[in-house]
Amino acid sequence: MRVVIAGSSGLIGTSLVAALRQGEHEVVRLVRRRAAAPDERTWDPAEGVLDEDALAGADAVVNLCGAGIADRRWSTERKELLVSSRVRPTALLAEAVARHGVPALVNGSAVGYYGDTGDRLVTESAPAGTGFLADLCRQWEAATSAAVGAGARVAMSRTGLVVAPSGGLVGALKPLFSVLLGAKLGGGRQYMPWISLDDAVGALRFLVENSAVSGPVNLTGPAPVTNAEFTRELGRALGRPAPWTVPEFALRAALGQAADEAMLAGQRAVPERLDEHGYPFAHPTLDAALDAVL
């Protein structure tokens, strides 16, 4: 297959490019500068610019664009960036998919779509939640409408927290745990729908290759855990105790609304659609995922 990828330089995108090429697919990477390699095409989603031949002959487009969610406080300007860095690229690619008759679009989304669901199991049939993140995900997914209207197969990958050897959630936490500052967040009862990097990449490749899957797909491991359980398991894997607690007021003082929606809220999301279609998880449990990456 010929697969066009937007967001190919990120944590997931870099590994996905390698996995697709290993599977003998041809990969075209969209870059926001002058193309400098045969597999690159230039685009500027903020200006609505996309090389006209970028999607020529493509069998699928994968869109992984989006600024980091929980790495800083949500000012008005930051919220605008979080929305525009997702919605504008998605709308541009969806229109191009429709125009060129590309058969499939695999578009990024997030489990934040469901809002804070407490300890209730959440599958892809659950409704959208409330709050900024849920609204962001609704807009993000709605921006694929041109591709849907043109009859393309559109899958929305509602991704959880990615467990990777470096970068992502574990990369951010390892330095703290290494100096015995690992801690649960607030009461630690909020669920963390994690997925290993290998499975995030494997599931995206599965969505590209499997023509039977469309609509929302939870990219999460089969066994979500609470923040307290995640903290304990990460401490075990690193050989570092993590007896501390970061109080809710301290998180709110540092991150404001981002703390409430991205750290103190959670989703007990499970990958029902992937299970239904027979995706084989490499790391079905958190301990297996952490042992593999650490």
C-alpha cells in the first residue's frame, strides 16, 4: 500500500513509519518545510496548503497531528492552539482524501472524548463527555466529514496514554521516580487508559490494513488501571518506591484546568472494536508493557 502520514516525526509517527516500511508498504511523509527527500511532500495546514501530488495514488492517509495536551497550563492561546493544531490539519486532509478518492483515512483522536467516566467501563459506543477535552475531540473527529461524505473508510483512533521506552508518559515520569519522587496524583482513583507504543503502532497499522474497521476505535490496552495502580507498577518496574501523593490543590495551582481534565480525571476505556476484529495485543497488561519498555 501507499500510505501518506501527517505527524510522522512524533513519538508514534516515527515508529509507525518504520513498521509500515517493514511491512513493505510505501510511506510518504508530509513535512512543514521544503521537501528534502524523495518520500517527503510539503504542506502547511495553517495556511491550507498541501502539495497537489501528495495524495496521488495513496491507499490510505494517517493523521497524527496535534500539540501536546498536558505539558503546560491551558491559557486561552494554548487552548486555541490545541484545537487548531488538530482541526485544521484534519479538515485539510479530509478534503484532499475526498478530492483524490483515497479509500481510507485513519485520523487521530483521544479517550478524552468521553470526559471523566469514573470507574465505569467505556467502549466506543459511549457518548461524548463534557469539558474542554471532550469538546476538542468532538471537533477533531467532526473535521473528517468531507472524507466520510465522499465514501472513504474513516477510522478515529481514540488513543490513551502511550507507554514507551523514551518520551511519552514514562519518559516524563522516569526522572522523578529515579530520585524517589514518584507519586500518585490526588486520590489516585482516576483511571489511566494506557497502551504500549508497540501496540499503538500495531493497532494503527491494523487500521490501515483492515478494510473492515471504521468509526471510533479505542487505542488502549485491554486492562486499564487507576493512577495509584499505575504509580505502584511503574515504581516496581524501576525498582523505586513511590509512597508519595501530589495533592490536588498543588496540581491545580500548577496547571489549572489541565490538571482537572487531564490528570485528575480519567476513562476506564477498553478496546472493544480492536478485540472484535481480532487485533493481537503484544502487551495486554501494564506489567508486561512496563517490563518490555524498561
